[in-house]
Amino acid sequence: MNYWLVPVQEDVWEVIKETKIYGIDKDIREIIRPGDRLVFYVTKYYAKMYGGKVVAIMEVESDWYEDHKPTFPAERARNIGLYIYRIKVKEIEVGVCDLRSILKQLTFVEEKDQLAKYLRRVPANLGRPIPENDVKLIQQCMKEEEFP
């Protein structure tokens, strides 16, 4: 089992939380597999509440499948499937953790003044899994911070 950091926009997070489905526009089935865990980070772009925060750890429950049904906000706006590679996920932990509050302790962020470079693309962290100890720190942080 690997832990993967997955940045999403806040409106996409709301759909993931509701549907328990994650979608992307490229086939990454060779990287993220059933049983792996996704650490969802909400980007600051257009965020109102959760920007810059981890909001959930979810386990990949299914194999990847293609689905062209407009599910996510950008898809519904255009009435076309954009994030057609999808998986089902289940909640392990939902809460809020501002990564900056635990940045000094996170080992996957080697250059502390360059956090943004570790939060790009899927999977983030330069395409590498996150160490389990870092995930435990994030999980603890999620339990300690107040969930709005």
C-alpha cells in the first residue's frame, strides 16, 4: 500500500466527498492501485474554506474504469466527461489539516521554502508516495484542527 498526495480544487473535493468517486484526465492505473490511500489536498485556487489544507485520507476501493458521464463541476459546466479515468474511494479520515502547521515535521517536503512544488500534479510530491510517518502526522493534525 502506498500513500499518494492528490491536489484537487475545492468544488471537486465536494463532489468526491459526496460521491466517493475520484476522477482524472490521464490513465494512472500503473501508479495508483486498489488498496492505496489518497491524501486529498485542496488547492488555494478558487477555494473559500479549505484552500491550502488536507481534507481527507481515502482508500482506493476499485480498479480504474472509464466513465464519460459529467460528474465534476467543470464537466457539468461543459456537459462532457473530462476526468474520465475514475476510481471509487472510501473514507479513512476526514478533517482539516493546514500543512504549514506541521511543515517542519514533514519529511517528504525536503525544501521547506518550496512547499508549492510538492503540491503539483497527480500524484503530487514529485510523483512519489508519501512516507507513512508523514501520513500519521497529517492524520493527527486532522484530528486536532477544528473542522469548519
